[in-house]
Amino acid sequence: MGTITIPRKITKGEELVVIPRKDYEELLELKRIPEFQPTAVQKKALIRARKNRKSGDFLTLNELKKKLGFAN
């Protein structure tokens, strides 16, 4: 891959990244996907889940399967 030097006058002193047009268009498509914005209830549930995880109060996937009656 070749290296191209862009004069600072053009970039106004900022860094410049050059990527193929296809990759750029894929990035633009990703911007159209709305970002998840949790509600207040969801935020509280996440805080509670993090506290439980930190204190070790959680089930492993195998424990959950066993409690739900799934066979391994």
C-alpha cells in the first residue's frame, strides 16, 4: 500500500484518513442505524445487574439451562 502526503494547508492541520469509497459508503449506512437510548427503568436494571455481577450474584449459562430443565 502506498503512502500519500497531504499538505497541511488542505487539511487545516487536522489528521486525514483515506479509505476506499465502498468502505466509506458502508460507514455512512451504519450512521443511519439509530443508537440505543435506554429508558430510566432500563438504566436502573443495568446498574442492578452490574452490582449483582460484581458481588457474584448471578447464574452461569449452564446453571440457567439446568434450572429451566434443558438437557445438555
